[in-house]
Amino acid sequence: MSQGKIVLMACGSFSPPTYMHLRMFEIARDYMQSLGMGTVVGGIVSPVHDAYGKKDLVASHHRISMLKLALRSSGWIKISEWETQQSGWTRTKLSLQYHQDTINCHMSPLNINTESPSWLPDDVLNVNSIDEQNNLNEKLNGNVGEGVTVKLLCGADLLESFAKPGLWSDEDLETIVGRHGLVVVTRAGSDPGRFIYESDMLYKYRKNVTLVTNYIANEVSSTVIRRLLQRGESAKYLTDDAVLAYIRQNRLYGSVPCVTEYNLLNDILANYEKSPQDVIMTSPEETSFKNILISIRDKPSIVDETITVKRAKKSNFLMPNHTDTISPTLDPKPKMAYIDKVPSTYVPGKAVKIVSDVKQHAIKDEKGGGCAL
């Protein structure tokens, strides 16, 4: 029997998100729609508030950033930050109620000016933009009055937690299972049906519990990924590469930053606007010709690779107060030299030889040696 329009919602820590967290959405949607159990119009991931206090729970802004990276290729699963924006931890029952009421309120024909939350499913947004009432009904495969049901998507471990004393209140379980319903993705070999049979509450609302068996074994969990990262071991192929790069870049879960393709790409994009011609080259040693600008340009008048400039009076390079510049009284402007007809052996970036026109015998030191520039 069709259950109408459905939005699948997963609540949890997602610290960090794994492939299995996301695969549950795909598995559940395929199962429900293939059996005509309803039309899945969207998926929502709702990370828990920081005040939840679970071990190894990193700050919500990190978990949201990782989820955005993991879901960047999804066309129907969105992230709701509503729980993380509250003053404290929100019970699952209240989160389901809020999202379901918000969706149905947004779909109401009377709702015109309400701003759409970022997590609203695209199918719901598209429906609200249709003017014709008949088209609206056709788009949603039903009447507007039916509304959308937000069902809690979870694994078998969460289902079994219902039996732990004090963990869930009877009122919350009645609302979650009775009003919203559960879609439970289990692994082959488990027996969740028996657990439902042994629970009076679950048995009462058993029609609202959809069991989906995942025949492709996948035991990946956030705990496993955190353990590997803490030990400095590889967690590749357990979650998205971008998520792992983000974890290392921000030193989450005791991980150590390392060079990855993701980091290299970010560096390339960050420096994309910079031109190599803008780089200022400076000499590693002190020079006496700091105010001489030498540029290689296409000038037909110069045929030699050697540039001759006048040098100021000889001075001691070792003196701390030494300055060696072209005399400003002679020519205050920096000297410019142009070179053309570069020899075939010339390599771009090759230094230009600078020699003095002062006679060699006039600048010889006391020992009679030559002074090389």
C-alpha cells in the first residue's frame, strides 16, 4: 500500500560521515519506490547539537562541512543545520515534527511569502512554484491535503536501542513510530522482525516500520574511521577523499596533516590569479647596483649581450655604512638597458653580464689583483 509522499530523514552525530550513512538513503528509496510503497521526494541529514556530548564529537561546523563535501554530488539529499542552531540538544521526536510541519506549511497554497529553508527538498520547491492546482496534484502523485510524511531513516542498531531502559521515553517512541514511521536498513543475517515482535510498542505500529535488507555487506562506521586516523593509518575508500583531506587539514580526531590532491588543488586555485611575472627577484648578496634596472626587450639597436655602466668611486664593501650606487648628480634616473638578437645559446632568465668601464689598472687593490663585479 502506498504511503504517499515521503521525506527520509537521518539524525545522528556524523562524526565523521561514512559511505554507509549516505548509502542508506539510496537503498531505502530504491526499495520503497520499487514496491510502490510511496514517493520519496527528498532526503534530509540532520547532525546533532554539540551539547549532545558524545565522545569524539567534533564541533558542528566541522561535521556540517564534512557532510557538504560528502553530499556535493547528491541531487536529492540535503543538510539541515536546524538542530545545531538550537540552544541545546533536541530530541529526535521534536526534530521530526519541526521538519515535517515546515515542509507541509511551505506546500500550503496559503503560504506565499515564507522564506524557504536551505534543506527543503527540491521536489517540494518545484511543486510550490506551480500555479495550476491540477499540475500540483500531478506532481506530487496525490492531493495537497495528504501532505508529506517525514520518516526516520536508521540502521538496526538504533532500532535495537529502543529497548534500552531510560534511553527513549514511551511518549517519544509513540510519536516517532506512530506519527512518522521508521525505515530501518538492516544487514543480511540479522533478525529485526523478531525484535519488533518482542516489543509491544513496535508491534502495535508495525505497519509504520519498513525493514530494508542491505545485501551488500558494509560494516564501515564513524568509530572505525576515527580509530584509523588516530593511529595514523589509512582510511581511504571508507569515506569521501575530500572528507579525509578536511579531517587532516583541521587535525580532527588526532590525525596528522599530510599533502593530498585536495590540498594541492586548493593551493593551485588560491595562487591562480598570481602571475609569475609579478615575482620580484632579489640578489642573495649585497649589490652595488641596486638602482640599475635591466630589462630584456625587443630592441634592434643593441646587438651585444654585455652592458657597460659607470661605477662610482671604489669603496670598502665590508664597512657597515657602505653604500654603492650610481651618483645621483650624474644621472638620477635608473639606467635601462635593452638587448636584442640574443645568441642561440641564450636561456630565458639568464643573468646579464655587467662590467665597468673603469680601467682595470685604476681599480686594482693593494695586492695587484683584479676586482671582479
